[in-house]
Amino acid sequence: MTDLNDTSSSGTPTADERNMAMLANLLGIITGFIGALIIWLITKDKNPAQPFAAEQAKEALNFQITVLIANVICWILMFILIGVFLIFIVIIVNVVFCIIAAVKTSKGEAYRYPIALRLIK
């Protein structure tokens, strides 16, 4: 009898890892970088043989830090009125990319955000 959380010989991520990776991406919509940071801190040393959840949480954290920087820039640019339009674009891009990443990671595929500063290595 096999456990659903066991990893196959091909190195595919377990169901728990896929769920944690998906959660790290979805929490970015609601909590910003805090949710991804918590998931990354929980998973980074949990199982070194299976780094999928930690890698995807780190990717989500890097993207959310990038979104935070973009939001700060938008708030500064609100003084010349362009920030009002840009902040809506940043919010929409954040939601869309987080949903795409959540869907990919729930299938066990690694997702790399196309526009993210890789600050956490």
C-alpha cells in the first residue's frame, strides 16, 4: 500500500509540497510578502530531499517583494497623478501572475515569475 504523500522515483513533488507551493502563491494576493515569507520559512529546512515547496515559496516571496517595491514607486508617483493608473496595473498583474503560479504549482510544475527581482537566493 502506498502513501499519497510519497514521492515517486521520478522526483515529482508530493501532494503536501504542491499544496504548500500553491498556498504561498495565493497568499501573495491577500497578504503580500508576509504569507510567502511564512511558507518559505516553514518549508526551507523541512525536507532537503524535496525542495519544491521551498523553491516555489522563495519565488513567490521574490515576486511579492518586487510588487511591494512597485507599489511604493506608484505611491510616490501619485503626486504627479501617473501613480493612480499604475497602481491598478500593479494590482492586476499581481493577481493574474499569482493565479497562474498557483495553478502551475498545484499541478507540480515549477513556475518562475517573468518579472521578479531575485533578491532571495
